Amino acid sequence: MPLDFYLNAATGGLLTGLVYGLSALGLSVIFGVIRIVNFAHGEIMVLGMFATLLIFRHLGIDPLASLPIVAAGLFGFGFLLQDMVVRRVAHLADHMQFLLMAAIAVVLISLCLMLFGPDAQGLQVDYAYESFAIGPLLVDKVRVYAGLAALTVAGLLFAFFRYAPTGKAIRACGDNPVGAQVVGLNLRRLYALTFGIGTACLGAAGAIMLLLVDVHPYLGPSYTLLAFIIVIIGGMGSLPGALLGGILIGVSEAVAGLILQPSLKSAFSFGLLILVLLLRPQGLLGKAVR
Amino acid sequence: MTGMTRRQWLKATAGGAAATLPLLRIARAQTSGPLRVGVILPRSGVLAGIGQDLYRGVELAGPILRDLGYPEMEIMEGDTESNVQTARAVAERLIEAGAHVLVGAFDSGQTTAIAQVAEQKGIPLIINIAAAPQITEQGYRFVFRNFPTAPTILSNAFQQQKEIFARVGAAPKTVVFMHVNDTFGTAMAGGIGAVMPKFDMPYRIVETIAYDPRARDLSIEVAKAKAAGADALLMVSRLNDAILITRELIKQRWTPQAVLSMGPGWYEDQYIKTLGKYSDGPMSFVPWYDPKKPLSRKLEEAHARAYPGTNLNTNQVFTFEALLIAADAYRRAGTTDPGALAEAIRTTHITDNVSIGPGIMFNEKGQNDGLVDATIQNVGGKLVVVAPEAAAVADPIWPMPPYDAR
């Protein structure tokens, strides 16, 4: 098989992986700071996809343009969810928190079923069938825009956590909640902000993902599982790790599909997960806990 | 205790049961009232698009069969959610709710599950669409299929492909075979290995690619197919995957000489509606309707009135015929008793039907083995019969018009 086929597959995988990474960032942000494992991760992203679909259908706005609106909407949703619901179970055992998040996931699936029905729905943008030819590379335009959008959102998020005072405060809460309280940080507000930022990431990822796949209410669990694989490979709580994990999964699935059998793509991701858990349980960029 | 001994209790129970049984039998064998037909289709889930298309056959059947003087039927709807377990549960539920006959279910895996329930409960199942041969190879007494099996579809397909190659004076030397990895897809893949050598085809399969029916992205599959450098694409697919594959063919700038499909997906209205001008070109080798039969014309007219701007296709034709078989059996049996209905279905002999072939009659296995396929090509958003030559209304377009020149 000519080399350009592998390059094409790897490029496509890289771009899809960036979107996977952005979605996993949402999970990593929430876990890294609040220490809550968001089992409703995929379902919240599906909510973002449906919101994008509605905006496209009723207002004709391209998903990339409606991305900030959807992200803002889901930020509000996440903020309120943390402040009104999740916060109240934070003191309970882990399994109680898991159950709460799983229950929220079921509620969201049912809500989507009631509002949108069970069928797969998608949208078609003007550039849906176009691709860029760069030398031997033939890259799908939708995937390029999706990858770039994901990279931009991830870059903004990194900058926020690195340079913005609120971002630094959130990191302080994640590193040392007691210390953060001692210096006067408002943990309740910052946790709600963090959850909101995590779900905003999912809204952005959902808006971008809708360019690549059709949405239906049952799509959520598969993306929750994928996000878990990515953050475990990248390192739980590590933001660069989530992005790296997404890229690794995207590229390895694409290339493995080409070299082996396409139906072995998922098996390859799980193989990678087992390998990382055996050789580096803290994930590629995660910190070892002693 | 109230003073009743165990022996008295047993006597009373046995007496009660003996008195009730004939009543139950009478209730089961009653002839009055409409025939209750449980129509089980994949109305949601991954096969939802096809499920909606299939249901149009149900909606068309009511008025036409009434016009033809068939007795009244009451349709009980069941949704498999494109899932084998749900299909089984829905079949059980409909039978418990009083269905006298079942019809369904498009997907071979789901139909297999329903067939087991129907046989176990002694309720006739009339299969509208499902091609896995094993369904009618189990020795079932209550299962009837008015749809060709995978080997029949393949034999007809290879025969008609050779006819087309001869008519256009060209043939692919190599093909990539892509198939959906479900019961139907694997049955067809197995059938190709067994049937193709008998036809001395001008091409060889250079690559076989199986994929998940629930796949959300088929870019790698198409890239692999393109990399094989084959002349044509041999397909066994469903609807969503057919759309995904076409999108990828366009994006990856590969127009094979032909897309030769031996399953659904490429002729469905949703395919044509979603892809517009890009839907033209594929050829589907499928069981079809004979446009020259009087009932076909009636069905076509009713379809055009009910769903203007769309094409009548296999889904509606065979769902309609399944209900025709049920109504015909009920008329002849004169009872809703499942055993009598099954016997009536077994002796079906309908020549005023819609599908290509001598008519509807079942062999000892409950299979209609007289059905003949047709080759349909998508041309300008319409479905055109291009083979067999006797039924053809147009010449096949070969090679397919390039996607980037449309």
C-alpha cells in the first residue's frame, strides 16, 4: 500500500483525535479539580450536539459559528448542575457520586429521546464533500476545520488555566483545597465554575463532533467510554495528557484500521489502554500517586 | 384454614381448569372480528430509516386490500429498536396482547429471534424481508418467507451482472467487497464464497472489508478499499453505512467504475434525499416488483398519491405482500386460529401479486423459491430497472459518472 495512504489515514486520525481530546478535556478538568468522575460525560456532549443541530436547523448557523453559543449554554448548565446537585453529594462515598452522575446520564438520555426521538440526525454544511489536496495528502475539509477548532478551544483553555487569575485559583483548588480555603478562595463558586468549564468543553466538542457524525440519544455512553480511555491513557487530571491521549487514540485507530482490519479499531484502543495500565498506570502525562 | 382439604382444593382447581379450557379454545378459535397482525419492524435505532420506509408498505396495504375485498385486519405495531433482544421481547408482547399472525422484521438477526418465539408459541410469522438462509432451514412449521435467501439473491445478482457486462461491453477486473458485519452481511459474505465460483465472473475480489453496522465513521474502510486499487465496489450494506460510504467516496475522490450492491441502502429514498446528485450511479441487485403486473400498478399509484416525489421500493413491496399473504390466508381459513392460519398460509397460491416471479407460494420449508431479482440503477433521483433485459426499462449507465464532475 503506498505511503500516502498511511499519511492520509494518520492525518485524518490526528484531526479526529483532536476533537476526541477536546471532549476528554472536559472530563479531565472536572476530575482534576473537583475529583468527581463524570459518568454523564457523553450524554452532556450529546446535549451539545442536539443544541448545535437545533441552531443549525432554525437559524442556519454553521456549527463552528454556533460553538461559542453552545459552549456558553452548557457552561450555564454545568455551573448550575454542580452548584445545585453535585455539590450536595460531594461529601458522600465515591460510589454514591458515581450513581448520581449515572442517574443524570439516564435523565439526559430520556430527555433527548422525548425531545428529539430515537433516530440519528445530522446536518450538511456547504463544504461537507470538499477536501484539501496538499501534495499526496487528501484531507477532508470538515475534519481540518474540526481539528483546528478543537485545537483553538484547547489552546484557550490552557491559556485560561495558566494566565487568568480565576484559572490559577481553580488550579490551586485542585492542588490543595484546604490551602485554597485558607487563602480565602471561594471553593463553592470555583467548583461550580470548573464544572461549567468542563461542560463548556463538552458543548464545544459536541458542536464540532456534529460535523463528523450524526447524533442520536444513545450516542452518549460510547463517548463516555472513549473519554475514559483517553484520560486514563493521557493521565487522569492532566490537561495536556487528555489532548495527547485523544491524538494517540485517533491516529492509532486510523493506522491500525488500515494495517489490520478496520473492525479491529476499537480493540486497538482497548489494547492501548491495557498496555498503559500495565506499564504506566498513572497515564502518559499523569503524576504517580504514592 | 377454612376447612378445605388439599384433596378438595385439587379437585376444585382441576374442575375449574376443565371448565375453563374449552372457553379458552373457543376464544382462540373465534372467527369474528378483524385479524390481528403484529407488524414488527426496526422503527428506531440504527435501521430506523429503513424501518420508516418499510412501514409505508403497511400504510399502503390497508386501503388496497380492502378494495380487493380482503377481510379487515387490525395492525398491532412493534418496534425492534434495531435490536435482537428487543425484537424477541416485542414478539412475545404482541402475542400476549392477542396477535394472530406476525409480520417482520427486515433484519435477519432480529427475524431469527422472532421466528423462534413464533414457533414456540405456535403463531404464524410471515417474513417480509430477511435473507439469511438458516431461518427457513430449521424445520419450523409456523415460519414463512416471501423473500429470497442470500444464495438466491447472489445467484441472481451474478447472473445479471454478467448480462450487464455483456450489454455495456465492459467489466471490472477487480473488486473490493465491503460488507456490514451482522447476520445478513455475514450470510451474504459466506454465500459469495460458495456461489461466485459457479458463475465464472470476470473479476476477482482483491480485498474484503467487514465493518460494524453501527459505525459512525467509515473513512478508514473506504481508504483501505481505495488503496486496493480495484475497479469496482461490491457492497452488502444497510442505509446509514451506504450514506457514510458514499460521502467518503466523494471526499476521498474515488469514483469506482461501479458500485454493485447486493443489499439495501443504495435505493432507499433517504439515500437519494440525503445525497441528491451524488446518489446517482449505484446498481442494486434486489428482489423487486414487476411493473407489468396489475397489482403493481395499483400499488405504484397508491404510493405516488401517498408519498409524492418518492420511489416505490423493495421495502414497501414485500411488506405489502406479507400483509396480502396474511389477509388471503385469513379469508381462506375463515378463522383466526393460528394453526388453521398456518395451514392456509402453507397452501397460499397468489398469482395476482406484485413481486417478480410466478407468484406467492411456499415450499415445504415455508420458503417462496420462485422469486426473481432485478437490477436497479439510480438515475436522476429515480430507480430504473436495467436488468434482466426482459424487465429492463433503460440501458445501464457504465461506468458511473465521476462524483467530482456532477
